Amino acid sequence: MTKMHLVNIDKPDQITFTKYRERGGYKALEKALAMQPLAIQEEVKVSGLRGRGGAGFPTGMKWSFVPRNSGKPTYLLCNADESEPGTFKDRKLMEYDPHLLIEGMAIASYALECHLAYIYIRGEFEFVGKIVQKALDEAYDAGVLGASVMGKDYALDLHIHYGQGAYICGEETSLIESLEGYRGYPRIKPPFPAVSGFLASPTVVNNVETLTALPWIITHGGAAHAALGTEKSKGTKLFSASGHINKPGVYEVEMGYAMMDFINNECGGVLNGNKLKAVIPGGSSVPVMTAEECENTLLDYESILKAGSMLGSGGFVVLDDTTSMPHTLSNIADFYAHESCGQCTPCREGTGWAAKILRKMIAGKGKKSDIDLLLRIADMMEGKTICPLADADVMPIRSFLTKFRSEFEALCKE
């Protein structure tokens, strides 16, 4: 199976510049620097690469929204604030192959005619940040970054900025607010970051996994990337597999891979030979899937959407038949109530209200009418806030309650 992210991830010396270079590292950047910036953008469009942070928006198209010659500098921001519960793929990339991210950012920066870029890392990843910073220092020393990138007439500076562990800062406009030194509140759009983002200038925010795909695309060509996967979901995808499985970890598979094959082959099957009950395929913010829904579903954007969920960030959580769905949902709801930034009333009040009802329910003090109340709260939250955090709470609430309603009713009084 083709790998573009994890090909060298198991080599302990991959974090060093010397070994990364020996294994072909930075050759894609050399090739990119011999191309015109717009030609790189077109190559990424041809590749069909979609953002791997969760939204799945076409990367080349996103870049094309950036105005050229606006008179303002263009900024590239790497979203390394991996805060989606169940997701840890970006951390692994930065921890074990940091130069791959640096090379991808350098390629993207050159394509965007950007000369200053930032890696926004969540505060809990400080130990990872130190690894990335050491790689940055090596890249500067080797002339890969700085006033003359690889001897070319192109300057690029790349810096790390630590967040303070706020889930909301995974949303691109909140990330920008935080990077500017303000509270991480989402911005109303338009204007979109591509036109007016960081410091009111054209800005592109890309996820770690998105950027680390670029060296492979430049090396092999956009058409080679487009040949992988399905008609609309191109390339490979990283999945952070956890939960009740025998082999948790980060796996890279081609888009369109059968979900049950992924569970049985890559993940080693359900833990202790238990029966599969449910799967959360894209992180805690997506609708849960029943075992039956998983049977004929493929791992790509369209197939999972057709099955009633979302690919999201690839946080693949497997739940076996020992799982209490009310307790699981209560844990998820507590997280979103804690992480709401409080800017929008439906989210600020709704997430806390839902979490309180679920805690009461699992304590044996709930009523069956609380189930319908939770669904009404979900209706009052969905689509009524500046950013999707409220919707991220709504999707698990609605799917857990509708697909496993009997478990919630069993906890409630008449």
C-alpha cells in the first residue's frame, strides 16, 4: 500500500536533518524551487488533495483564493493544534518526522509567495515542539530556511507558536486570533482568512497532514496522487485508531479502503474477541456509526457521509459490546461544555445544559422526557453559532440518542 506520510516513521534517526536528507528529504523542495509558484498550486489542484484537518476542502482551491500582489504579505499557518478527541496523527508526524512537515511548509510557502510562516502547536505538545524546534534549527543551519532557501533567491522564516490547549483554537479564525495575542474567539466570515486573516493580510491555514503530503505530490506529480483513492477522495489518509482494538496506533491507508478490513487487518480486530458495537470514524465531533453501518462502508469522505457520519480528522474510535453509550456520550458532552469559548449563547448555554442532563441521567436521576429535551437542545444549537463547536456537540448527541435510545431509556425513570 502506498505511503507518503509514514514511509520512514519507524526509523528512530528520522528526526535528524542528516538522515532525512540521506533518505531523499528536501529533494521535493529543490524541485519546487525550480518551478513557478502558480505551477505548484496547479499541481496541488491536479492532485485532488483535500484538507486533512476535518473539513476536507480542496487544498489547491483554498490556495487560489489568496490574492496575488495585494500589497500585503501572505502568511502560511500550520494548524498543529490537534485537539479533536481520538486524534493523534499530527503529533506522531511531528514527533517522528519533523523535517517532513518543514519541507511541506517550505513548498507551500514558496507556492503562496509567503516569507513568514508559523506552526501553531497546542500547549500540551511542548515536548513535540522541542523536537520540531531542533529540526528547525538544523534546517536553518543547513540553509533550508533563512535568507536564501537552498541557495535560491527566496527567503523564508518559520517559527513555532504555542497555544494554551484550547479546543476552539483548532478552528482557523480562532487560531489566528490567538496567534495575534487575543482570546481565541472565532471570527465571523466573510472576510475569509485567504483575503484578510493574520494581521488583516492574506492567510492560508493548513493542517499538518495536509502539508506533509506535499513533498510526495511534488516528487511524483499531482496525477500520481489523483490516481490513488476514489473519484472524489484522492490519495491516502492517516487514521488515529484507538478504543477497543488489539493494535491501537496511527495507520496510513488509501482512501476507499474497507472499514471492516481496516478494523480487522490494521487494528488487529476488536479487543478480546468481543463483538463490534459502534465506531466513531472521525473524532468525537462526528455522528457515531453502528456496527451494521460499518459493514459496507469505505474509508473516504463520500462513503462515510452516505453512511450517516463524517471522515473528519480521522480519529477512529472502536467501541465493543461492553461499552455504555450513555456514559460515553456524557464524557463527550462534558468535553464540549468545557471547551466552549462562550462567545455564542446557543453554544455556551446549550453545551452545559446538555452535559448536565446527561450527568443526571447516568446518575440514575433522569427522566425519559430528558431524551427528547436533549434532542430539542440539539435543534436549538445546530447551525446557530459563529463556529462549528456547537454542531460538534450536536452530532454525537443526536446520533447516540437516536441509534442507542434504549440504553438511555433504561437509565431513566418513567
